[in-house]
Amino acid sequence: MSEEKYRKAARTIVKAGILPFPISNIMIELLKLLIDEKQLNFIMAFRKKTSQTMEELKLSSKMSEDEIKTHVEKLAIRGFVFNQPNSKGIMVYRLMPLIMVGAFEYTFMKKIEFSKENEKIANLFAQLFDELADFIQDNYDMILPIFQKMIPFDRTVPFLDKNIEGEEIQITINKELEIPEEKVMTTQKVEEIIQKFDEIAVGHCFCRHHQDLLGNQCKQTDLRENCFTFGKSAKYVMEQGFGRMISKDEAITILKASEKDGLVHKAWHPHSDISKAETSICNCCKCCCGIFDWWRKGTMAMINSTNFLSYIDKNKCVGCGTCLEKCPVEAIQGDDNNKAERKAEWCIGCGVCAYFCPENAISLLEGMRTVFIPPPRLRK
């Protein structure tokens, strides 16, 4: 009976997200570590509607307000329920998925010790992602059209400053690409995004923290506490102990350190709607970041919104290979003359190549676009 209840709750949690996780023994084992059996009936109250007010939850769960608050308190601290007021000041309770954005992110956003239980949780998540990769690859032809219809998951915010021997140089922004009038132009400098918010929280990078628990050291950076949330998301992070509130100055200091290590700024918006204010910024490394790693492993497509496209001046390029090494999505290759050549449809406009180019041979063209790179097909 308990096993079946966990499976029903698992289906409800999976439906709250966008990725087609198969309901497996691995998932049930993981949920048993994260969720008490007493919370399962409450989770299933979200079957038909993932976001509900208290009055709606009373009807769907058939529980009292005190019972609901008790369940919310225990599930929120695990990252399974988001409890913050909407724009009208009405408290809304939203069931969170396993990932993007949900239990996985919040589990590893807070600093946790290297205990046997935490290592087990980390390993179960890794196994769950491997199962998803197998499922995607086994059903590639069926799932690819679903990816093609999805809107971008996140938005890349490029590096716009470059420091060489203490000298600040502005990367050239060439306005050569026409931008349709109906497109919303969002804030492009990461510092300007920070300045928009009075409430900023920082937590650990959940991807790198997860890999730490698996025994995989990041090859790109020693930074961990550089995952930002804003507004009511920041309040939630602080209230549940996933992170701490910081000043704008501290946030910018952390961002500058992230840039020096070549980390990519990725902004997240409510429901991936870039006309709405950002909820968070990730600073992603090439080796640990889930978005990059799952794409390389054939788990999901790279679907990204960006305002920029890198441009390589072949006359300045000396073929040093720095940009090939730094590009997080392998969008740059060497041509027949050993000079850098950019694959436009793969470029996410992060500006990492321009930031590190020793010859200043790379600039950014400006224009709103969506990058779609299908997951590699790893099986015939």
C-alpha cells in the first residue's frame, strides 16, 4: 500500500515538471528519503492543479488549514512546495517538480555535510538522471518533436566587461542584426539585473555541490556559493535555509569572481517568460552544469534564449585555440587555416570566448534569437 502511494505521488510530482521521468524503483527509493509517507496524500491534492490557494487546498486535500500548514512546512524545507504570496498578496502553494526548478536544486543549494545519507541522495539523483537519459535515447524519435515545441528554459546573459592586466575594455556590440519590434528587449548586463532587486539571496551552486558529493571535482572553478535568487524566490530560499540574503555589492563581487573563472550567466524567468522579471541567475561551469551536461549525455535539448551571437574577426585571430577550449557548447571549431570558426546555430551568446580572447578578435552581434540544439543521438 505504501509503495503504491509513493508511485501515485511520484506521478503527481513528475507532472509538475517538464521532463518525462519514468516512475522507477530508483525514484521511489529517492522519494522515501526525501518525503515522509504522511505527506503523500497532501501531495496528491495537486494532481489537477499544481498551484493553489489555501481555500482551494482545503477542497482538494479535504484537510484543515492547520493540517495543510504542517504539510507545507515539512515539504517546503525539502524543496517540494513553494509557498509565497502572489502579486495580490494572496498566499499560493505550488507543488515543485524533481528538477527545473524543484527538489534537486533546493536539496543541493544549501550547504550539506558529507554524510552517508546525503551521498546516497546524491547517487540516487545521478541514477535518476541516467534513467532519464536512457528513456530519452530509447524513445528519441517520439520525444524530439516535444523538445522542438518547447520554449527556451533559460536566457544567457553575456559577459560585457573584460579585464586584461587591470585594464577594463568594453566588448564591441555590433548592432547589425534587426530586432523585430514585437520582441521584448530584456536587461542584458548582469550587473543591471542585480540592481533591479532589493531582495537577493545566494546559495550554493546545486550542480557543483551535487558533483562534490559524488566525488567529482569541478575542473573550472572552486566557487560554490554563487547561485542567486531574487524577490519572493529569495525570500523562500532564506526562509527554508537554502541560502542567505546578501547586498547588491556582495552579489556583484561574486559575479565578477564567476566571470574570471569563465562561468556562464544564465537567467531564469517565471514560466520561461522573458518579459517578466528574473527569478534567479545561475553561474554555470562547462563540466558540472546540468543544462550542459544533460545535453552532452543525450538527456535533453539545449533550448536557450539569447540576445547575442559571437563574431570572429579572422584578420585578428591567431589560432591560439583559447575560444575552442572555453566555449561551453562547443560552438567554435578550427578551420582549414587553424583559425577559429563559429557555428552560429550553436552559439548561446554567452561572451566567454570574447572575454578570454587574448587578441580581442571576438565581438558580439546583438539580436534576439532562440538557440535549439537537439540532444545527441547516442544510439542507433
